Amino acid sequence: MADLNWRARSDVFLAARVLPAVLLALLLLAGGCGETARANGDESIRIHIGGVPLEVEVVASPSARQRGLMYRAELEPNHGMLFVFPDTEQRSFWMKNCLIPLDVGFFDERPFLLNVETMQPDDGVGRWNSRGPARYAVETNAGWYERNLIRRGARLELPNPIEAY
């Protein structure tokens, strides 16, 4: 009987030491899940460009990137759309079915601002291009970059990596 009590106490002691370690390991593993977001325009996040906060819808799929801000009658101040591409290459934007003037900032893979173009609504004929290979683009109301004194080389800060597909 004494042997059984010792064994029972030993099992309880072992469980008390092992269980917290197992739970901690599971929490750490779960905490790493979802660090990379896949977004299709339904997600809104806060980013910073040159330290200036901006609320953006994230678009990372081909169809969401193509749709962009089409048919929007307005865009709230300090809001925009973050386009995430699966690779870094020359980018070109158009304003087909866009109703409001927009700025587009193009960012390289580091991600630093390459250039900003102000786009006016048109029938989709006009093209606004990145001045180098870009991985990200951020559309805002026209004049946002200038009003916030954001210049070439400003850093795009994302809360987490975002995967394009």
C-alpha cells in the first residue's frame, strides 16, 4: 500500500510539472499560426507610411487587386487600400470605373516608397506606373501623401507579413 501511495504521488508530481510545459508549448505554437495573413479585401488593418497611420483594406488576390476601389463614391480620410503582390516587378495601375481621384504609392520589397502618382478618374485608358520593381501599392485619396509630407524612401510598416496569391 505504501508503494501505491508513492507511485500515485509521483504521477501527480510528474503531471504537475509536465502539463504546464505542454500547455506552454501549445500556446507558443498556436501563437505562430496566422502570423501571415491572406487577404481578399474583407480585412482592414492599420499600417504606417513614414510613421503616419493609415487604415487600409488589404487585397492580395488577383480578382481583388483588379477590382480595387472601383465604383466607390468616396473614401474616408486617412483610409486606403493596400495591394499586395506575390512578386516584385514593374507595376501599372489604371482608373477604370473609379469615381474619385486617388494617389497610388508604389513600394519595393524592403518596403520603401518608390514613387507616388496622382490618378484622375477616366475610362481606363490612362496608366500610372511604378518607377522600379514594386511588391506593394497603397491607394489613398488624392493629396494624402503630400498632405502628410511623405516622400520617396518612406517606409511602409505592416503589423504582420501578408501573403499574396
